Amino acid sequence: MSDATPAAGQAAPEQPDYDALTRDIAEVPAVEVIVTVAVNLMSAAAVKLGLTEEGEDHKDLDEARKLIHSLAGLMDASATEISSFHASPLRDGLKSLQLAFREASVVKDQPGQGPGEKYTGPLYG
């Protein structure tokens, strides 16, 4: 249990300035928000696929499937909203994750049934 009051000689932790945070968010273009969310989904999926240094410690294919499927849905929904400059590398990353998922799976999904393939079309590989 922790004491909410700071010890003698310590400053109280600063509370975030929610008004400033709101202003900051208001200044961010929608494309940047979409790309940031996509990159976060890609990073989380890579971790859950075991593609990081820790590898097997964080591997969870059920979680990876959800993240990849969500990323594919976001990419499908935002395809006309973000330029190909932003979309192309994200699509490439999504495809790489889908193929990594297929490779990591013990029981292979049928083409068109893998994570996100509802949105991207079937992958063979």
C-alpha cells in the first residue's frame, strides 16, 4: 500500500495538463493518427508472433490473430483516406505479418481464412 502524500523534501507528482493534451491532439492530422495506430498494431502483432528478441516469451497466436485482423480492418477502412505514400508500407507490413502468422501456425488456415484475409484477400504461402 502506498501513501498518497509525498515524503518530506519530495515534490508532489505533477498531474498531466489535460487541456494541453487536448490541444495537442487537435493539432495532429487524422492521417498521422491512423498511421500511428497502424504502426502500434503492427508492433504489437510482431511481439505476439514472437518476432522480437524475447521471441517465444511473448508468443501468443490468438492475440496476434486479433491484432492482425484489426490492422487489416483499419487499413481497409482508411484506404481512401490516407495516401499511397502512407498506405503502401503499411500494406507491406500487414502482408508480412499475415505470412509470419501462417508460418508460425501449427494448424494452417485455409486461404482466405487467416487473420485479416477477409479484408486483404487470400494469401498463399
